Amino acid sequence: MFLLREPPDNGSYMLAAYTIVAVVLVAYSLTLMVRARNEEQREQ
Amino acid sequence: MTSPLSPSASSSFPPSLTSSDPRAAARRALRTGRVLTSIGLLGVFAAYVRAIAFTAVEGTQGPAQKIMYVHVPSAWCAFLAFGIVGICSGLYLWLGDRRLDTFSEASAEVGVVLTALVLMTGPIWGKPIWGTWWQWEPRLTSTLFLFFLFVGYLTLRRAMFDPAERARYSAVVGILGAMLVPFIHLSVYMFRTIHPRPVVLNPEGPTMPGSFVATLLFSLAAFTLLYLGLVTTRYGLGRLRELREARHVSAA
């Protein structure tokens, strides 16, 4: 006989981690691209 | 070739470049970096969809286990970034090519961002599973030291004005910092620690179901692509800035 158990309800931790990673990666990527564009414009 | 250790190195900055037009090469790096970064971000988004919607929830840990699909790739790419800092720094001390120093700086900056992600996602995963946000145990503590060390590396670079001197000292710190990476990887074998051992890169093979491993490998690929995009963009940016500063120095 198998004892089935519901997994713990901790999805909010997963959502928090995924949100932080997405925000940091997108923000850093955009920052780099803006810095690069500014540097290119300064060159010209 | 001018040795970076010779007194004349600072006066000969920048050293002769093999590319016919260094500015065109830097702009090409920027373009390549933008494309790779965009593809990498799309890849990470696809990894999110796969992890959240198409990968089963682990029975014991629950949805929090899915933090692994962003935590492990961030750690892998951070260690890759710092390993590349060490290799490029060593090559800079040997060859004296300024581009190696610029690439080291780019990789260190991206590595610091990724390590910050590791240090944020780790405790969020640890709280529901271990019952605590943080433990002063070897794996976590040494990763925190690695983060501080490379923040120091970037601070050192901004505090020194002579380019050759900055590159030389930074290379030494970069090599020493990179030497921490294998120590951190092996810390779970060397010490008693609550941090789990590697689930894919272990001698007995992966200790997870195949679908979990596939999602993790997909996410690893996406994060690696994003790392390559970010580091290429940051390298192109660093090169353009250096070339502009060198023009101002020669014009003055």
C-alpha cells in the first residue's frame, strides 16, 4: 500500500526567486546596452 | 612585445593591437554581444516556461525545488566567469595584451552579478527546505567570500589610474580569486556541510529523474549563452572606452 502525500505548498519561494533572477538579469542587460549605446554615440 | 612587468609598460599603453581597426573590432563585439544577450534572455525565458509549466513538482521539497533551475545555472556561470578571469589574467601577465585585461574585467563584472543571484536564490531555497535563510558553513561562506573578493577586484580597478599598473595588480587578484573556485566546488566533499553535493556532476551519475536533468541542462545552456552575450557586450564597451581614453591621452 502506498501512502500518497501532497507536496509542501511553498510556491511563493519559487516565484520570489524567479522574479529576482528575471529582474536582475533584464536590468543588467538593459544597463549594459544603454552604456554601450552611450559610448558609441560619444565616439561619433 | 612589452612585458607588463617592465617599467616602460605604462608609457607604451595601449600596446600594439593586432587588429587593423580596433574601434571596428570593439563595435563588432558590441553587435555580437547584443545579439547573444537577446537570444540568451529568450533562452532563460524558455527555461522558466519549461521549469514552471512542463517539469513535475518534486514530492518532498515541493515547488521550491524548482529554484534549482535558476540557482545552479547562476552558480555554474559565475564560476565559469571567475575561471575565465583567472585564465585571462594569467595570459595577460604572460603576453601583455591589453585586450586580455579588458576581457578579465568584463567577465569579473558579469560574474559578480551572477554570484549575487546565487547568494539571493540560495537562501530563498534554503528557508523552506533547511528551515533557515543562512548557515555559516563552508560552501555558503566561501561563496560569499568569493563575491566580496571580486567586488574588491572591481573596486581596485576603479581606484587605480595608471592602466598598466591597474592591469598588473588586477591580474594578480584575479588569479588568486579564481583559485577559490575549485575549492568552493570541492568544499561539499571536504567538509561537513548542509549544502547538497552536485546532482549532475558526481561520480555516480545524475541523482535526479531524467526530466529534471533535461530542464536543468536546458537552463544551463540558456544561462551560458546569456553569460557569453553579457561578457561580449561588456568587453566591447570596455574596449571602446579604453580607445577613447587613449586618444585623449595622445591628444593632450
